[in-house]
Amino acid sequence: MAARGHVQDPNDRRLRPIYDYLDNGNNKMAIQQADKLLKKHKDLHCAKVLKAIGLQRTAKQDEAFTLAQEVAVLEPTDDNSLQALTILYREMHRPELVTKLYEAAVRKVPTSEEYHSHLFMAYARVGEYKKMQQAGMALYKIVPKNPYYFWSVMSLVMQAISAQDEKLSQTMFLPLAERMVEKMVKEEKIEAEAEVQLYFMILERLGKYVEALEVVQGPLGEKLTSELQSRENKCMMLYRRLERWAECNALSCKLLLKNPDDWQFYLLYFDSLFHLIDQSWTPPQEGTHSAEGEVHASISQALSFMEDRIATEEAKESKHLRGPYLARLELIRRLRERSCPEAQQLGEPLELMFQFFVKFGDKPCCITDLKIFLDLLTPDQHVQFINRLMEAVPLGAPGEDGVAFPGDTRALQRHLCVTQLSRSLGQQHALNTQGKLGLIKELKAHYRHGLQFGDQNMLWQSLGLLEEGLSHSSSNAQFKLLLLLLYCRLGAFEPVVDLYSSLDAKHVQHDTIGYLLTRYAESLGQFAAASQSCNFSLRFFHSNQKDTSEYVIQAYKYGAFEKIPEFIAFRNRLDHSLHFAQVRTERMLLDLFLEADISSPLEESVKSMSLCPEEDDILWDSLRDNRDLTVLVSWNPKDRQLNAEHKQRSLEDDTLWLRLRSLTLRLIGCVSALTHPPASRNSEKRTENGVAAKPSSLRSLLSQLESTLNQATQFTEKQLQYPFVGPVPSRLAQALSSGCCQCQLSSLQLPLHLQELEAAGLDESTELQTQISNLFKSLAVQLQDILEKCKGDPLEVKDSQSTTQHFLLENLVYFVETVCIVLWVSNYCVSVLRPLKSSLQKKKKKKKEASTVTPPVLSAYQEFNSSLQSLLNQALEHIKSQEISLTALKLGALSLEGQTQSEVRTFTKMAMDKVQSSYLRSLQEIGELLKKRADTLKSLKI
Amino acid sequence: MTTLRAFTCDDLFKFNNINLDPLTETYGIPFYLQYLAHWPEYFIVAEAPGGELMGYIMGKAEGSVAREEWHGHVTALSVALEFRRLGLAAKLMEMLEEISERKGGFFVDLFVRVSNQVAVKMYKQLGYSVYRTVIEYYSASNGEPDEDAYDMRKALSRDAEKKSIIPLPHPVRPEDIE
């Protein structure tokens, strides 16, 4: 971790054991060794910093920081100290301190190329673009190397990109950057490809496309060699921007001749062609058509160009490319859109698609290819089309059950493709129930046959079939994802853990598909799994913040300038991820639900997660939805496919839920702060600890929660449905229908009234006391209502069929969560009511009054406390009895109707067992938590 | 029927259909960023007209020129299930080879699981041959034995005598390779 080349330096030799200890994770020994060394050599600063690293890594941040600052104020200039401090600050997530360090170092050693370059990188880590620009120039003045000069130029571009004011970018930063490059061009000092790339980036951002084209086509453009077709691609982009359709057309022709399968150039070819036709373009009288050669500006030319492409393909013996054939269909579409009769000259789409199927039907992608062009068929052609395709599927003779099977993998692939197309055309959805069941039977027969190469009852059967599928193809991700989704929808989270982990989803996948895991774990009461799945995601997001900055620096070093804004945008996309905000919030709530006031007091939990009620840590306007909602394959017709509206709705859905949860979390923070006002009255200190809560923030958070609840109610009233293989609905609808949101709001409103009571005292507050008493009563009623919605059997066997009511489990979780909040609020109530009561008793003693009238608010609280007690007992009993009956439930006794084959029965049974076991686990975890909560009730008496 | 273009960070959010394959590794973000920062030209993705990612190749250039070991390396090559058997992998390999040619590489090399016969066969068809076996190169996590890798090579035009691909007589250990 430090420069170890200089063996001659005795300090290096002395420090080495400490480095080794740190590298091996032996932090204690590192600290000891450092102490020993410091006794002998007091001013060996680096030893101090290394000790600080050891302290930091053993969770003694404050000590580490103090020690580090002792060295930092001395403004060290030795490599060892500087590097060690850099490492320490990075681990502390304080990259801004590194800049201070090197600012001091270059002040002391102004000619050091190394320190200047470290300073530049330190600025890059924190995104100080202006200072980077200056540091780059300072470096260039010391050592006139081109990269340094261009670091400075790039920093100007970054100032332009990050400027709020677009005008400032266009009139100041970018022109300045342009002039800086031009200066080098004039002096003929341009050396590297990266420098030309940067020049191009600047001109492009300035909209100077003509100038950019000159650069790409001129001598500087010759340096653009790393990337394949770099100059051509850049020219093409510029022709489009400049609307130079003739050049665009000629260049796409040329590129298509080179690679007749590159789809983007077909699209450009057609675009430019029709633009030229619209402009009635005619070739110049003499000379070439355009700078890029021959131009096609008529439909007949396009037709013959397409014919030539296809003739070339046809002449090949094997390895036909799909591009030309699909481009022909695309041209038909475009000609039809313009009502050009020439469309017919290319052939009848049905026939052409049939021919395509004959050629490529055994490729798995045939379906995605043809799907795009299905709308070229008229609805009355659909049946004919599917029948025609079936002719080209070689099936054997029908067996006893009338089903004919394909003879090999290729035939199977063809059959699959036709089946998928028929589904896409909506033919399967048009069938009646009988027809659908018949089809399912047939497809299942096909699936089972295929293996040789490689109502709620329906739901169970689907699970069974998928489990069977997975047992045959243990790495099929689609089987796993479907199973995962089905189990979740059935309320069984236990099997999901293994399924998800067998997908081996890692890193960025935590962001894109992690929602599959985090959405259900907590809501189904599997708290341990919920914590773990939040942790997976959080670990990823936290490391991202540190990691990406390092690669911004790498991009400067390697001159990959175009990657710099890309990396920064990427970092932001992850930082602002919806999923990140969700797991951050849910993880904190979960910790509080599971631990607060059980293993440690609420205020300590709140403090340890630095939860600050006044601060909203979510940037709502920049939230990014990074979920991969297309991870499950769907061949459904268009109207059943996931569309943009579903995505938008789902984002709204998730955001509303997140808002509710984040407000709830902050309100819990408020309640904690009210209950335990910080001892020190120093206001600065209070906000730093994050436990300060002014009554104003309580009031404003409550009104925000209330209005969000209204929005949420309106939203759920629309009762939107997502496609099954689309986004999963948030917890919003179920939470609202359980009544928990309203109940939580009511309980969180209590502190406001109690604050008033605290100020008014018991004597002069009859009205207020009545009000509070009513609130207590209403709260008990609301809780009872939620509990009623939890009653019933989650898994039921009736008439030898089993049905699930998994929402009962979800409601139980809402009940428990609400109980937690109510208990924390009760704790606050106690903290207000107890002193009132004891001062009342003192007063009584003084005056020796014999009056026994208890103030109404005190008796109302006592009553509330005992109704809570009975509610919790009821709930615990309910859970216990559910556990018993669920354990006793014998699913094996079920006759699985309609499932003749024993394999399916086995797998369906297996799925049922998994669901049963998972429900049991949910009940156990929920029961355990509730028991712990019930235990805390005793301390809440007054 | 493919659009070939540079891989960008945003593609990391869309590559699940490719990477949820048991033989395709999903690396940590730093790994991808390192390649994007250092060898962006070697990281190419193929996109279908519908916008789905079809497959990608990720590579780098390394080795000493003086020792005639400067070469292109294939770090990852993967094609989504539904876009296989279209020759896409071959196309991506061809592009990587061309870039390596331009950089003056002596050869292109790659590592592949000995058990991955489909891949080994494909690389052979593309002109690659086994240069050496690397013992226990792939470490298994679930208690299964570690797996050997073939280090396969194909000479580029700069190595006219094809010296770089003469097979080593003995297998090597992972710590012995550079």
C-alpha cells in the first residue's frame, strides 16, 4: 500500500511490519507496533497515520480522526504519510480532506509533478472542476506534457456539463475549451487519439457540426483508429445532425455493402432515402453524387438495392444473414405508410414472412424478428399465416392423445416459434376456457416430449410444472424467475431465498432485480431474510459511491475523456436509484421494528442510524427507476405486454409507498427525540446528533403524511393492474386496506396533543383531556379492526382443494408494525403523563386532600394500556392456533384433481409443502416479534 | 439484423438476459469501469432492433512488445440464449481480432473452461488452438473441485511464423501465468 521500492530509507524498513499487519487485517497488532515505534521515534508521522488506519478499521473513528489531524496540520511532504493519509481519508469517506493535504504539499514543494498530479486527482474525486482546470495547467507549466494540458481542457468541459446555466456552458466554458485545443492544433502539438476525441466532444457539444466534420475528415481524424469504424460512425452522426441526406444515404449504402446485417444502417438508409425523395433531390450535373459517393434518391433505386442484397444472400450456400430479409419487410412497411404502390413489388408480407420462417424458423430469435412485422398482416390473414407456418414444422404422426410431436431440436424450435407467434397474435387469448385447457394440455405434452432432447388449482399446477421444469433444467433462469414470482404472489417467501440465490445475482443486479427479493420479504414477515436482502443491496450501493470516483480518475489517466461524464452519470444513476432509497428506508424501519426498545432503547437505535427527522435524505425529483422489468420473457399479444404506462404507474406506486415509509420513519425519529430530549441544550450539538426535533417538524411531517395518504388512497382507488410478468405492485394497496396507515397516522398525532397537555398541566385542560382520551379509545378500536383483518386460515383445505389467503399474513405484519409504533408513542405518553401524575400526588400530599378523582387522561391511558394488553394476547393466541393448525394440515391427503401424471403430482405436492413450511415460518417470526413487543408493555404503565 | 456499438454504463442495467446465464459471470462495477476507462474500444455490445441486448464482448490489450507478447485478450464473451446460433459470437471475435491487429498485437488469447465444449469447439472453428492448460484456474464456490482452463490462442499477422501459438508441453499453474 505504500512505495516499497526505496529499501534504502530506514523509515520504510521500520514501517514495513505495520503495513504488513494492516494488509493482513491484523489491526490490533498494527496499532501496537505503531505505538512501539512511536516511543522510539516520536516524529515518525507516518506511524501515527498507520495507527489511525488501524483505529479506523477497528471502529474507533473519532480517535483515528484526531490522530490523523495531528499529522495533517504539520502539512507533511513525505510520500509515506501522504499516501497513508489518502487511504485513511478515503476509508473515512472524507475525500475532501485529501485535497487539503496536497494543496499544502504543492505549496511546500511547488515543483513536484507527483504532488500536483495527486492534487488534480484529489479534486477529481470530489468533482471540483474549476480547481482541476487550474491544477492541470499548473502541472503543464511544470512539465509540459500533453495529457496535463488536456486534463485541464476536459475539466472545462466538465464545468460546462455540470453548469446549471446552459448559456454559461455555451458562451464561456466550451468556447474556452475549444480555443485551448485550437491553440494546440495551430502549434501542431496534437499527439494522441484521445486529444482528437476531446476536440470532437467539444465541437459536438457546441453544435459546431461542420467544424466537427472537418476535424474527422481531415488529418486529425486519421488518429481515430482504436475504435472500429470510428470515423464513419462519427461522420454518419454528423450528416444526420446536418441533414446532409445525400451523404448519409451514400455512406449507409457503403457500410451496408460491407456489413449487410447492421440494422442501424438500414434504418438510416431508408430515412435518408425518403428525405431525399421529399426534397426532390437530383444528382449534380457533373462529378460524383456526394462526398461519400453514389446516392439513391428514388424508390426504384431502393428496390433494386434491396433485391441485390437479397440476391447476394441467396447466392451464399450457408450462414444466411437475416438483415436483408428483414430490411425488405421494413421497406414494405415504410412504403405502405407513404401509400406507395411500389410496396407490392417487394412481395406479399405473409409469403415473405413464411419464407423467412422456412430459413430461420429453427433459430430462437425468429420470434423476436417476426413479431415486429406482424402488423403488416391483416387480421383476417392471421389464421392463414399460422396454418401456413405449421406446414413448415416437421411433426411426427399423432399419438394416442392426438398430439403430434417434433422429431428433433430444430423442429421443436420451429414449433415453439409458431406457438409463440400464435400467442402474440392473440389467438390463444381468444380461446374459450375449454380451448385454453386443451392447449395447456397439449403444450405440457409438448414440454414433456421435448425433454428427451434436453384457478388456484391452476396456480398449484403451474408451480408443479415449473418445479418439474427446474428439476430438469437446473440453471434455467426463466423457470426460477417465474417460480419466484408465483411463490411471492402466494405469500410464500421461504422458497424464494434459494431461488434468488441460485440465480447468482450480484453487484448491479442487486439494483436491477433486487426488487424481487426486497418487495416481499418483510411484508410476509420473514424479517431475517428481509434484513439480509436489504444488506445485499446496501453493500452494493455504498461501495459504488467510493468505487466510481476511482474510475473517473482512471479515465483521465488513460485519456478516455468521453467516459468521464458517462461514469459520473452512472454514479448518479445508482445514487439516485429508487431501489437504493427503498432499501435504505426499509432497512432502518426494519431495524427499529426488530430492535428498538427490545435490545436497545429507541433513541439509541435512532442515533446509531443517524436518522435526522428534519432532513429528507431522498432526492424525490431525481429518483431513477433502475428496475429491469423485462427480465421475464413474455410472448403475449401487445395489449397484454408491459407498456410505458405500466412502468410509469408502477414508479408512481412505489414512490408513494416510499414517501409513506420515509415519513413514518422520520416521525418515529421525532417521537424518539420528544421522549428523550438531548441533555445538552446546545442547539448545534443537537442537530449534529440528528435527534433534534422541533415541534414544528413534527407538525409538518404529520401534515405531509396525511396528504400523502390521501394521494395514496386516490391512487389505489384506480385499481390498476399490471401484467403478470410486469412490475410487482407495491405494498400500498394491501397496507391501506388493512387500515394500518390510518392507524399509524392517528397514533403519531398523539404527541402533538400531549405536548399541549404538558404545557397546560392537568388542572386547566378538561377539554384537551377528553380529546386525548377519545384518541386513545379510537386507537384501540382501530388496532382491533386491523387484527380482525388478520383472522382466518392462510392455507385452507376445502373439498379436497387447497386455497391460500396469504394477505392474512401481510395484514399480520401490518398489525405488528403498527403495534411497534403505538408502543413507541405510548412510551412518549408515559414520559409526559408520569411526571404529571407524580406532581399531582405531591400536591395531594401537601394539601392532604382526600379526593380520589383521577384526571380523565390518566384513567384513559390506563384503560388504553390494558386494551393493548388484551389485543396483544388475542393476536398471540391467534398466531399460536394458526401455527398449530398449519402444522397439522396434511396436504398429502389432497387428491390433485385433473393431474393424472404422477410426476406432476409429485412436483405440485413439493410446491405445496414449500408454501406450507414458508407460512409456518412467517407465523413464527411474526409471533416471536409480537411476544417481545408484548413484554415491553409492562414498563409502559403509569 | 444487429446494431454493433460501444458498450456503455447504462447497458449494465439491461444485460440481465445475457448475464443470468450460469456460465456468464457478473463482475463488480469496478471491473467493468476499469475496462471502459482503459480499453473502451474493446468493449462492444450487439443490440437487437427492439432494443434488447443480444450479447457483448469485453477485452483488453496487454503484454510486452519486446518479448513479442503484446496481444489482445478476450475477458468475456456472452450471447443471450435467444440470440444464439446466429454467428454473433464469431462476429464479435472478428471485431476484437481486428482491433488487436491494428494495435500491432502478436496474437489474441482467451481462457475457457475445459468442460465448456460448445465454446471450445466454436473457438477452434474460429482458428484458435489450445496453447496450454491452466490447472484449477476457475475456483468453485460450492465445494465442487476447481476447474482447469484452456488458454487458447490465435496468431495475428504480426506473428507470421505463428511462434506465439506453439503449444506448451506441460500444463501450468494459475500463479505461473502473467
